[in-house]
Amino acid sequence: MSARTRAAIRRVEAERLWPDAVAVALSRFDGAFAEPGRYLSGPYESPGIEIEDGRDDLDEVLRYLPGGARVDLGRLVARIDAEFERRTLPDPGWASEWTAGRWWWWRIRER
């Protein structure tokens, strides 16, 4: 990511989330993707802290970034989404109003 994108992210974090929210979200996916095997194991990173929460944070930041920074971070998020989708299975029975528009909550990580 460019320095401009990092600066824009820091501004959005300060206004909407907390310092290093994006770094924490990205590290959640790094940790999950480092797991061996085709499918991600277990639904929880730790009770109450799920990698899907990190994806929510990335979505929130993307919503408020200016155009160029949104595209820059968006490229990274698209790669994360593709890998997450590849390593999970659909769970169409779990969709709820709470998860509307957030497809990453409709995936099963256990096999």
C-alpha cells in the first residue's frame, strides 16, 4: 500500500474505529491463512473474536476512504476475499438480517 493510502486509513481509523484496526484485521487473515490444509479450521480465532469481524472492519474502512486509497486497499481486500472464499464453504441456511450484505459471515470454516 502507498503512504497516501496508509495516511488515509489512519484518518478513517481515528474517526470511525481505533488505531491499527486495519493492521489487526489484516493480521487475523494472515494468521488464518497460515493454517495448513485446504479449509480453514474452526469457527473461532478466540471466543468472540472472529476473522469475519476483521472483514467487517475492513469493509467499514473501505466505505469511508477516498477513491484512490479505496482502490489501493480494495485490491488487497479482494485477494483476501478470494482466499477466504476458496478456503470456506457456503452456508446459505445461516444468512440473517444481521449479516445482510456481508457474505463472509455466510461461510463455513469447519469441514
